[in-house]
Amino acid sequence: MKRILLVGGGHAHAWVLREGIPGDVTLVTPYPHHTYSGMLPGFVAGHYKLEDIRIDVAALAARAGVKLVLGRLASLDADRRVARLEDGTELTYDVASLDVGSDSAAPAYALAAKPFEPFMEQWLEAKDRVGKVAVVGGGAAGVETAMAVAHRTNARVALYSDRPMCRPGLARRIARQLARNGVELTKAAYAGEAFDLVIWTAGAAALPWLRTSGLAVDQRGFVLVDDALRSVSHPEVLAAGDCATLRDAAHPKSGVYAVRHAPVLAANLGGAQRRYVPQRRALALISCGERYAIADWNGLSVEGAWVWRWKDRIDRRWVEGFRLPAG
């Protein structure tokens, strides 16, 4: 029986567990649950509880007959097909699938937005005692986090972004909402100013062990894959989500694309040869602190409380799709 090793419990592997694949399957992940990134700003803002935004990966694995190993990879030897955990355990495989997301390049003094689990724990500890908060990174994650913090706390919040956030029309909507939430937008790199808390959302960094695995990687250290999500150097290794870069059709590191990887990954782990074709346009839904959001599609944008309700329904439907029946 083919030995399949799933590394990481992200969007794509949650889908794989729900759909099921044949073989002797082992899942290695640091946490028994997966946090849905699309609802994280709502959690920071106080709109959701932890259980609202988590998928029970352990329960999905148990139902699928998948062995669950709670741990973190220290190294991967792609030539020998051996994964070594931080506790020294070695796992061999015939086929491996990587869904380990990305890391944050945050300095030691900052609270990194990734991984999500330690971020949420530290946020809950800090939220009631901060007076001045800096959020670094002007992408969607930084914008949403800054407004969520401003909504949840009485802190003075500053957002630092040294590059254009997005196209001008959408940027103007976002700037208005930042101002409405009392967030100060500084169009410069963060230079170490004094804040009670610095939240780092800027950029996505590859996990260090990917570079030393023997797998072909891009310039930033992410796994290079073909349109079947297979490593271009080791086709018995597949990768999805932020940790993967499509060699011939690179796209942003975003949960929108990771969700689209999932059915292709599940099918190909089951022996199919499906191709992943990135969508040319992606719907962006940006939460704005309170129950208010901006939607952007193909250069057109709208905003309002109704957009937040629409986003909330989409997000809840996604998470609910992984809930197991009680009993």
C-alpha cells in the first residue's frame, strides 16, 4: 500500500482529509486544528470566537482513517524520501504533500501574524493593555488587521506601508475606511518607533527547511511545482498553498488561491492528473473593523455593511463545510 505523508494542516489538506484518499496516510501538523485566515481579522475585531474560525483537523483525520502526528518538521530529504521531525522522529514516504503555508520575516520585537495560532494567543493576552499599536505591511492582511485592532481596542493604531497598497480606486476606498476607523496611514517603512505592540504582516517567507530539502525552489525558497502541483524536481512530492510557486503561472500568496489548489491536490494525490489553472481574476473582500467591508472584482469595487454580511456568509459556509455531524 502506498505510503502518503501529508505535511501541514492548511486549507488544501483539510480538503484532502474531508474527501479522503487511498493509501497508508499520515498527517504531520503542529496543531490539531486549522485556523481559517479569511476570518482572522474578524476574530481580532471581536466578531468571532475561536471555535468559529477553526477547522478540526484531528477529527477529519480520525474519520478518514489517517494517522495524526502532532509535530513540526525539522528537515526533509527529498532524495531519500525521509522527513525528520523536531523531536528526532523520522518518517518515510512514497508520496509526500506539503501544505505548510508561509512564515513571517518579522523582527524579534514584533508579533508575527503567522503562524496564526501563536499570534492569536498573544493577541488575546495583549489586547486589553495596549495604548499604541503599529501594524507593518499594507497588503490586505495589514489593512484588515489595523482596522480590526482599532475597532476592538482604544489604542492609537498606525499602519506602515512603504509601497502602493493596490490600484488607485480601491486604495482610496481603503484610505477612507482607515481614516474612519482612526488608523493613521504612514506611507513609509517602519523605522522602530516606540509602540506598545508591533504586529508584522509584511511579506511571506518560506520555511527554512524547504531550501535544504533538495527540492527545486524559487528565489524566495518556495517549492517550484508544475500545473499538477508536483515538484518540478521530485514529482512524488506535491505542494499547495503559500509554500508552492507555480513555475509557469506564478500567482499571489493568498488564501483565495490556496482554496482553489485544494480539489486539484486531492484528485492528484488519489492518482489523477488534473491541471491547476489559476483564475485570472480574484474577488477581494476586505473587512473594515466593524461589520463593514469592501469588495473588489476586476477593477470594480463596492462597500457597505451588506458586503460584510456577504463575506460573513461565504466564510462561515467554508468553515461549516468541514464540520462533522455531532455524535
